[in-house]
Amino acid sequence: MLHSAHFGGSMRRLIIFAVGLQLLLVALAVGQVQMTQILALSAGDSVKNYQFRSVEYLPSGVIWLQAAPISALYQGDNYVFLSTDNGTTWVKRLVYKNSGISSAGISMITAKDANTAFVALTTGEILRTTNAGVKWDTVTSYSTPDVAFADGVKYVGQDSLVAYGDAADAQGVFVTRSVDGGKTWTRFTNFPTDSLKTDGIYAGSVTYGGAMEAYGKTAWLSLYNTSNDPPGILKTTDGGGTWSWFRVTLPSGPATNYSILSLTFKDNNTGFAVSRRAYSTSTNNSNYLCKTTDGGKTWSDTISVQPGVGHVDAKPMTVRAIRGTNTVVATGFGTSGSKAWISYDNGTTWTPLNPPSPSSATDLKNVAFGSSTQGIMVGLQNVVKITLPGATTIEDPWSSVAMMYELSQNYPNPFNPSTTIRFSLPSEQLVTLKIFNVLGQEVMTAFEGRLGVGNHSVPLDASKLTSGTYFYQIHAGSYVETKKMLLLR
């Protein structure tokens, strides 16, 4: 489990302002939470012209935002908007021109930086750009038009990715992996006994853009079954090399035939999910928000985001845990339009945010955070930037903003069998933290993934190692440092 601490300044009062010629922003403050509605992206592009479903917000301030024109939602061209300054200015990029396939669209977007990003298409392809969205190339495909879907794609390491979806072949659901930055892909076929070929099993949910999650090398892929079975989760802890499968039974809600709409994990164990009956889009059907503390195997009873308010007027669609904090944000809709809720205590209690909503038809389908205080909520005809007060950290406040690279001595040391490794980053970096024995042989990877500026701590469980001297080494950009630690049994 990784912990990061970030500090935000005091929140300013409600302001209304314009930025350049491209943005018209309306700011709304709720307590110490500030929400800013973006009415236009690139010049002349009104937000009301689009449906937004998938968004990626990097710690560097880079935001990739998927957009489909609502005038021809399933037969129009598909775009992404890219911002490199936390959503102040945007550029519009065409991903592909739709050839008229009735279900075409972007189901999920994931990004490495301002240049490299991937999109999963509902026609079964995974596309990649390496030049900030100017050109997109198909890097892998499981496509038969109107049959196959690619439901998601995520990074599970510096250059490793996992994608999945529905394939129009005898193998049914496909899971594919790349270990070279997306250049080549290998389909995984050696799944557990519970076969993906079973009739009625489908991958994820492309409606709300979040039924797949990754944390370091761990990834969760949600599945649902139309044959009156509970949904399942495929899980890997080694970047897609091996997979386990388990059924998901929610304590409340429908016992069978439901799908997971949104999945989020704050660490390897604690996560949240929004689910509802498969194939149901009626506002009268319940969405169920639940919590897990064992990596997704068992789930808590249904969590109400707004007690005392009818479900139709407080319906979560997506949930996002802000890593390194106790904060969780859910977005969705109600009878008056867009809705959002926030919890500062790991989902125990919730406060409504009442985000700006241009009409009763709009919603908020997804939310992403680039830091513990800066996020963006997106949906039908609505894009809202959100600024939170300084988030409550999980551990002690070892937290001043880092101005230089630094790898600290692990504590405690000597240790048995757990310790914590702390380090500082002056800028966003792809980080690997590995453990070596005295012979220089790698014995485990403690962490691999992208981290933002600040101080970070990685708990290390060495229960599978024997007593002796070990070395831990960090790679962050061009920075490499090694320190010694002692495990005593």
C-alpha cells in the first residue's frame, strides 16, 4: 500500500472569471470545496455539444478527456481534449472518423504523459498516440463491428499495460497485455477453471467509463453474467502475468444479474464499487455503492451517499478514492441534474457537493484526481473542475513539499518483518522501488508506478524473506539511489 501526502492552500471565495478566449468558467464554492464549471473547451467548442465519459488526470497537471458529440453519439467522430495546465487551456484532437458503426465510441482513456496515451474502443481496438493525440495508431484489435468491445486499458507499471473486453470469437472475453509500452500485445488464455467462455459472461460496463482499476502492478477487471449469476472480478498482482478469479456477491441489492459500473481502489485492499442490474438504464433502478477491505473478495452492505433522500434523486454512477488520503468522491445524477458527494472518512459518512448543472438532463459519469486536492468531474454536457481542502493523510504528516530527490533510511531498521521506505520527488516521475539481496539478486518489487511531486511512503512486508542484509533501490527518472536495511527474525 502506498501513501502520499499533499498539502493545499486555503480556499478562496466564490469567483466568476474568464480565462483566455477558450474558456468560460463559473466557480461555485461549497464550504471549503470549490467547483468550477467549464462551459467551453477549445475555441468555439461548447461543452453542451458533448458527452464525456472517460478522463485521465496525471500528477503533472496533464488531463486527457474523451468526448463524443451528442448530436450523433454513436455515429459521430470521436475526440479527446488535452490540457497540460490543469484544465486552464485545451486542445482538441480527432481520434478517428466514425464509419457509421452503431456502437462506436471510446470506452476508456489512459495516459503516461502529455504525449503518450491509449484509448479502448467499443469496436474492439486499442489505439495509441505518442505525439499528444495528433496521430493515433491501432496497436491491437479483437474487433468484429457491432460485436466486440474493448472495455478498458490501464498502465500496470512503467511500460506495462493491460486491456480487456468482449471478443467476437470462441474465447469470449479477451484480456491482453503489453510489456513494451504498447508496441506489441499478448492475449492471456490460461485462466482459472471458471471459464470466460461461459455463455452470458461479458466484460465490464462501457456506459460510465470505470469498471476497470489498477494500482501499481495490481489490476481488477470486472465481469458480469446475464445468466443470473453474480458478477466476477479478474485480478492480477504481477502486472498481468497471472490472474485469479472470484465471484462478487453484494450483501444488498440484486442477488444475481448485476454489473459493476465503477471500481476504485485506494490501495491493494480498500476499494469501492458502484453496481446495478445489467442492461438496465432506468432511473428507477437502484445503484449500489459498496466497500471492500480485502482486495475485492467481499463487500460491505450498501452505502447511502445521502441518507434521507430518495434514491432517484441521489444516484451515484462513479466512485473515486483519492490515494494517500481518506477522501472518496462519488458522482452521478438526480432529478435536477448533476450530483456529487464527498466522504473524508473512507466512505463512512458523506456530504452532498451540489455541483453546477446546466440542466436536469445532465449528469457526471466520471471523476479523476491529479492530486489530493485537484480533480475534474465529467459527464453528459458537463465538465466541472473541483478543488478540495488539504486532504487528511492516512499516516503521520511526513509531508512538506519535496524540493529535491531523497531516499530516506527505512524505519524501523532492523525490522521484523515489516518496515516503511520513504522518499521525496521534486516532480512527477515513473518510480520503481526494488529489493536486492547481498548477491545483487532482485528478490521483490516493492512499488512500480507513476507518482507526483511530494513525499511518499511505501510499507514493505518482508515476511517471505529470510533474515539478513538487503538493499532497497529507487529509480525515478534519472535519479537512482540505494540504501541498506537489516531483516532480523
